[in-house]
Amino acid sequence: MRFINNRAHFTIAEIQREFKISRATAIRDINEIQAMGFPLTTELGRGGGYNVLQNQYLSAVRFTPEELKAIFISFIASKNSQLPFLQNRRSITEKLIGIASQTQHDELIELNNILLFENTNPANPNLLELDDAAPAELNQLISLAARDKHLRLIYEPSPGLPQLMDVFLIHIFNSNAHWLVEVYDLDIDEFRYLPVEMLRDSAISEQEMKRSEQEILSKKRLGARESNLVVKLDTTGVQRFKRLHPPGIILSFTGMFQSSGIFNDQLDVTDVEALEYYADWLLFLGKGVEFERIPDELRLILEERLRGSADTLTKR
């Protein structure tokens, strides 16, 4: 009911995705909610759904003491992390403290004094290092993507050399302390990862999409299935992967408590520099690396690296 109450309009498909239930179950649940007196009207036709006549049917949200601490601690943990909409953090924190009771208020202030997280300055926990600030373009990019993922970007990899790009945005993510945007470049029909700090003046594109969203996502899924590098990691490999990994690689955990994992990638075997980088990185992941699939070109570089290390130890 909270999900419905927070929306003026929703569809059966949205209910299915949100709660991972069948269409029949979603319809049955909605019928039961309507029978309880929840004011919904049906919108017929293709793309139709349900309209909520009164968007404040449920009582106002009240946080429990544990929930309030959880939210407050998440803000403490993010003090020295790159975050979008950074200027809003202070006002949100003050509002959280404002709705707390005096006892909760005192507890939150004490938590702020005793909890330290990675990248927090112990001499001044409230200090936000300037180099931790998110790129200026990030806020605008997120706001645009929430409205339309077909964007026009100005990409400036080198000062004074801007490139105009027509793209479909797939993800915005933080990797190794840098914000990146994964896009499908509609002009060259390729997936790309662009540093957000190198974007200028993003806007919603006025051009007609050359491919549909479904075609783009299908191409991405097909590329993942055809990956020429598939790697299994043990516990050490998982921990080192978290510390450093190339952008765009997603680690799927296969063991309990994140004790093992697997990832895949599509490497350009003609790019020798990239292959050498991957070879060094894979060796960094440790001895527990297992290859389900690996390009011969990368395997040869790894073997050369290992032989070189063995020869060095022998000479010593």
C-alpha cells in the first residue's frame, strides 16, 4: 500500500517488477486493496494502469529510533565520499535531527562523534576534502536521465577539443573513486564509458533515436553472453576486485558471505596496451583466479609475466 500511496499513477507491470510477482498475483493484490477502500480508478487502453485519487491515504511516515539511526549513519559514512547533490546533505541531516526526540537527538550527535569510516578525517570528522567532491556535471546528468535517457553530451577528453555525442544512457556509477557514465553511442553504434568530469553541458537530445531502447539493451545482453573473458575469484580475489577493477565490470557473488564470485568482459584482442593492463590486474587478483574463458592473446601475456617472475626469483 505504501508503494501505491506514493504514486499518482502505476501499472501492473510496475507492481510485478517491484515485488517480483506474477501478473495474476498483482491483480489479485490490487483488487484486495481496492476492496479495503483504497481510492483507485482504472485507466483503460494500451499503456493504461491505475490512478490514485488521493495520494495521502496512509498516515504520515514515522521513523523508528533504529531507522533514524540507520539513515543518520548512512550520511556520516558518506561525508568524505563522492556524492551527487552534495549541497543538500547538510539540510537533510538537520531535518533528520529536527524530527528526532531529545533523547534521539543526543544519541545522533554522539554517534557523529564516535563513528569513523574509511576516508574520514579523524582530526575533524566533519571535514569534506575538496578532492572528494563529485564532478559538477553529475547533478545535471542525473536530473536529465531521470526524465529521458536519450541525451546530447559534449565530451571533452582533452582541453579545447570537445566532441558532440548523441547517446542513450545506461548507467551512472562510481568506480575506483571516479564517476563514470555508461552510454551507447548512437553515432558509432558502440558502448562506451565516459568520465563524468569530462562532460560539458549535457542536455536531452532532440534527434530521433536510431535504435530503440529494447534493441540497445538486447545488444548489451548479447555482448555479455559472447564475452571472451570469464573469470572466477576466491575470497582474496573478491576483496582485491573491490579495491581495484576496470570500469564497467560487474562481479556476481557465487558463495555465501561474498566468499567467491565470477565476472565476464569482452576484450579487444588487437589492443595490446589493454591486454597488458588486464594481465597485470589479473595477477594482482591473486593465485585463486580461475579462467572459464580467456583469449589466447591474453593467456600468452600472462604466461610471459609468470615466466619473468620465475626467472627473476631464480637469479636471486
